[in-house]
Amino acid sequence: MHADLTGRLAARTLELVDVPSESRDEQALAAHVLGVLTGLDVPVRDAGDTCVLAGALAGGRREDRPLVLLAGHLDTVPTQGNRPGRLQDGAVHGLGASDMKAALAVMIELAGDLTPDRCAIDVGYVFFGREELPVAESALTPLLGREPALLGADLVLMMEPTDNALHAGCLGNLNATWSFHGRSGHSGRPWTADNAIHRAARGIAELADVPYTDHEHDGLVFTEAVSVTRIAGGIADNVVPDVATAHVNYRYPPGIAAADAETRLRAWCEPHGTLEIVSNAPSAPVVLAHPLVRSLREHGDLAVQAKQAWTPIAEFAAFGLPAVNFGPGDPQQAHRRDELVTEAALRRSYDVLRAFITEG
């Protein structure tokens, strides 16, 4: 291990921040990662559609031992004037620094440093695009469908921002359009019309009274919650509108199937208007009892939390792969204009994963 490891991790993160990779525009970063890993003599290959596979997944030597995947998405949200990045005050600042160029840097440096003879487990590295978009557009699910070697993994570490804690499970994420229909008319004689916005107000008020509900899994508490996140309606100041629409976001816990989540949301909404499901990303189970997860926790003395959000571990879970979230980024920093990751967090993530990989 080089004495300047912390500086190397920070420099790699900054290098990745400065390669544009907003969702649907990840090709340049995928090519960059492919070139960097090639230069580090890591087995690596282009898996198509902005996906790159490395380590044991790309012709690396396989032993009779567990296979663990480290996974990271290449894309970021749109820029907010925060690229190029910079190194300042012990942190890397810039677009995607926390979510999740920091994790990609840790993955790359681990792949370059840890040859198979230094590892107690086999390690594969999975880089993919379009995570920040609705799950139907993700590059990961098609990758899992066309790369059978991935399905032989014993555990997946999705390196989403967790501030170096272990985040188990994840919420399902259902998005829907809720439409309310009335009859237009003159605002001077509103009794001759049927105001769709008023209909929406009554329905939204009732939905707002649906309580937040806690669900416990393996000692971790996930909170079920439904929210209206957008509303639109009306065509003029003197016209009673006949249509209003709202966007509904429903977060549901492990243990509720995707189809059952849709049924629950329809029961709340459809007495008041028409519900159209836009996307439904399933939840993922808690797998804290998995022996490799226990080993990771012990090597890092890691705090454990419920993932009160959706992450791609649900995509892996849909293919029967146990997965947890662990990464250097702070989730509170994700998507911010002043996004950053500290050098200390980068080093901590690297050290925990190196111990886990080399000691088993």
C-alpha cells in the first residue's frame, strides 16, 4: 500500500468528478474507467450500454471461494455549476463527489491494489449507468439479464452514499399521476361548474391524513410514507378548471410486494380521482444475517441503519442476489450544489473494504 493512499483516493475522486456523466450521458466516464483499469493491469471489459465489468467478472482468476460484487453507478444528477471540482480543506468538492464518484474511486483503487493472490474472496467490480432515472431506464437490470456470471455472486455491496455505515434493505418507490376531473365554467358563476382543483384539495387533504407507519425488520425500522410532491391545474384566472393533476410518491417497506403497494395506493386515491402508475421500483429485503455481511460489519465495526430510501440493491434482489449498501459518501451531501466528500471518509471506506477482502 502506498503511503500517499489518502491523497491518491482524493485525486482519483476529483478526476472522476471532472468527467461529465449526467444520466444518459455516461459514455465518456465508462470509457475513462475502462482505460484507467486497463492501465492498472486490472482484468476489465466493456459490457455494453455504459456498463463496465472488472476483476473476477472480466477474466480474472476465480478460486473456490465466495464472490462479492462491488457496484457503483456512473451517472450524476444535472450540474448546478459545480463542475469542475476542487480539493479544499480536506475534501473533494463537486458534482457527484458524494453520490457517487467517491465510491467509484475507492472501487478503482481497490481493484488496482488487490491482486487475487492478496484476497481471501473473489471480487468483481460492476460499473453501470442511468441510476438517477426511473428504474425502468436503469442500465443495471438489463446487465443482470445478459451477464450470467453476475448471478453467481454470494453478496453485493452497492456503494451508494452511507457515510461508511451499513444500510440494510431499502424502501420501494412508487410514483403515480393522480388526475381529478370536473366541469369548466365562468369563475363569476362557479356554481354552474365543478371545480377540479377543489376536488383535488379534498382528495389531497385525505391522503395527507394517512399516517406514517413504522415497520420493523431484523431490528431496523422502515417508515412507510405517501406524499403529494407536485400539483397543477387551471388555464386562466377567470375559468373554473375541469382538470387538475397531482404527482404522488409512495415509499413502502420491505415485506410489501410491488403489486400490493399499487393496491394500497389505489385504495387511498381512486375514490377521489384517476390514478396512473408511472413507475414502481420494488423494495429490497434486510440480509443482516448473511455471514459475509456479518464479516463486513465486524471488520469495520460498522453502524447499521435501515435504508430509508430506494437503491439498486432492489434490482439485485429481484435476481435473487443478497445485497447491502455501503459507501464513503454522506447521503446528506447527495445532489447538493455544494456537494463534497471528505478525504477521511474515502480512506475509511477503502480501509474497511480492504480488510474485508483480504482477511475474509
